[in-house]
Amino acid sequence: MTDFCSPKAKLIIELDGSQHLEQEEYDHERTQYLESQGYKVIRFWNNEVLNNIEGVILVIMEALKSTPPDLRSPSPNPLDLGRDGEGS
């Protein structure tokens, strides 16, 4: 189970507390597995989210920018395009 997963963006966000200090090897193996499945995994410490939410959001936004375009938004519907290729 992950803290947040966007299958469409192939993005997983994990929030780590102090318990993760004791399971570092498990987390590393799990991250490797998720990345092998095509996901980008971003980890934040709980205190980062609480004390620097703006920085956390910036990291997430950058990760979404690097998502391939076909996963970010659907292609325009050809039926919605006029003769000149512009939307009606």
C-alpha cells in the first residue's frame, strides 16, 4: 500500500515517519520494485510536509512535468476540431 498513487501519471508519493529509519532496506527494495513497474516514487519525511508544504508541492509539480505528455492530458478529440484544426 502506498500513501498516494496516481496510476495515470505513474506517480507514487510516500510520506515517511521515524519508523522508516528502521525499515530503510525494505523501503529501498519496495521503491525499486515500484520503479520497475514504471512508477516514479517520491518520498518526503512527515516533517517536510508539515514544515515546508510549498517545497513539497514544487517537487510534486516538477515530477508531474516530467510525466510523458500522453499521460498528462488526453489528446484533443478530432471531432471537436474545425476545418482549420482549431477547436470550435
